[in-house]
Amino acid sequence: MSTEMEISDRYRTQLPQIDMPPRLLLGPGPSNAHPRVLAALGLRQVGHLDPAFLQLMNEIQDLLRYAWQTDNRLTIAISGAGSAAMEATLANTVEPGDVVLVGVKGYFGHRLVDMATRYGADVRKLTKPWGEAFTLEEIRQALETHQPKILALVHAETSTGVRQPLEGIGDLCHKHGCLLLVDTVTSLGGVPLFIDEWGIDLAYSCSQKGLGCPPGISPFTMSPRAVEKLHQRKSVVPNWYLDMSLLTKYWGDERIYHHTAPINMNYALREALRLIAEEGLGARWERHRLNAELLWAGLEDLGLVCHVAKEFRLPTLITVRIPDGVNGKAVSQKLMHDYNVEIGNGLGELAGKVWRIGLMGYNSRPENVLLLLEALKRVLAAA
């Protein structure tokens, strides 16, 4: 058996320095981070209660409110990946027996069902084929039928590339005394999104897609209506780490220790959000739209078909149908091996049927679109 000294020597002499390949990440996420974000990630640390860090937390909150177009006071960055913020929306508002209606039209609708079930909700499902969106009338009828406490919808479904129209849904929810919970993981920073104007009560996202930041920290926001439901709970929030009644004491005026925040990830998120403010939301949304349209046209020239109708198609995540007789996984592997370009394969019901191409944040640039189209043309010709 090797001794500790022998193991240490082996690692010291045989393991090379970390060196990752120069991938262009055009899959469903993560996307490549902006160089300024990576530079911020490498800045020296301070403590998680240092006055300089507390000021940075304030700046993150203000910048998140801008990116989401909300005045919600409870708008923070959760220490964890996007799924942590997803779970936080349910953990804080669902009590056993609450009726939660989930719109399921893709993989992440199913994840919401799974999470809500684990918190004791009476989960009802409104379903749609993978690649379609719900109509306002379908939402209205479902609310009247189920009378839920919470309606959960995915704004940008990463598994299908569908953008769910949200206008008018918040008004319907409020009329029925229901909170509107929205997944904005693949829309924040790349797709028009108006939390307050659309009456959204709970929303979550991630750092590694439209924000152009490495993964590991996740935006979260609650409206005053959602906060009121939290305060009226008859039972304690069953997830200590994600309990907003505790976390708001760290992110609010009290600044009471809750956990050791990931200092450098907050640096990176703050710089990513500053880049959004610098560019301006309108200009950023337009950039994503134009580059998506360039990709759509190029795919059509290659004889490829997008899975989603144009009116519901995301500019940040595009699903492309794999032609008959083509091995989709072999094509994506060839793109990575020969060109260092990553695209995603299908997920769930679309596994083996589509590729998923992401144009998010820093990666949404015309040169990336043209590079991908040329590489894809060559790989398909060989296939």
C-alpha cells in the first residue's frame, strides 16, 4: 500500500498543470464567459462580511433588478447553481397540500413537478407537446379548473427551444388568488423579460447562460405577494439553506451571517451584470435576436429545419431536427473533436431527434454563428 508521502510525490511529479481545451460552447449551457468576467473571478478575496463585499452585494441586487425589470426588494443571488434557485422558489412558498399547477412542455417542467411533489404539494399538470407553447385561454381554463395556489411555467424551455408568451398570465393568476412562478434560466439576459409588468411573483435563473458568467451562482426574486405567502406559512421552510426568512437577514439590512458566500463567484456575477447594464437591455435583446436570425437562415441554407415555430422560437437556444439517416450524436462529437465546438444533443422526449444550439450572452456573436455553420456544413457532408 502506498504511503501518504508516496502518493504526494506521485501527484507532484506525474500530474500536469490543468489545461482545458479551447472549446466554443454553443450548447444549452454553460456558455463561454466574457474575458472581463473571468478576470473578475480571479480577483483577491475578502471576507463574506467585509464592508467592501457587502457593498458589492448591494450592487448585485440593483443590477439584477435592472436585468429582470423589477423593483422587488427580495432580489438576491443564491449560492448554488440554477437548480438551487429553482428549488428555493418552491421551498419557500409551498406547504403540504397546496395545489401547484405546473405547465409541462419539456424536461424542466417535469423537474418542477418533481420538486413541488417533494415539498408535499398537490401537483396538477397542464401538458403540451414538446415544441409548443400554452395559449392564454388554455392557462385560463386550467386556473379555473384547478384553483391552484401557485402556477409554475418555464419561460424559456431549454430542452425544446420554446419561448412561452407570458403577457396576461400574471393578471389571470392574481384574479384567481394564485402566485405566478417562472423559470427564466435560458431567457434572463437574452430575451425580453419584464417581471413587474407581467405580474411574475417568483422567478429564478442561472449565471452561465444569458448572463455570460461561469456556473455556480443563481439569481432569485420574490414579489411582495410571494413574500406575504412566505410570512403566512404555518410550517417552517423545510430547506434551511434556501430559507428566505434567513437569507434575507444576510442580504438585507441586518447582514447576519447565514453561510460563507462564494466570494469570487459574486465578483464574476457582478461584472457580468455590469456588462448587461453597459450594453443596455434593449441592445442586448436585439443582438441575441439578430444573431439567432442569422443562424436560422444559415441552417435553412444547409437544408436543416428548426423544431419550433418561429413565433415561439428562442433566440438563445435553438433546437434543430436531425435529418433522417444522420447519427446526431456522431455529428456533435465530430464538431467537438475536429473543431472544438460544442453543441447539445436532445433531452428527454427529443433525445436523438434534435440538436440544441445555444447563442447566449458573450457567445451570441455573428462570427460564432458563421464558424458553427461552416463546421456543421463540413461535418454533415462527411456524414
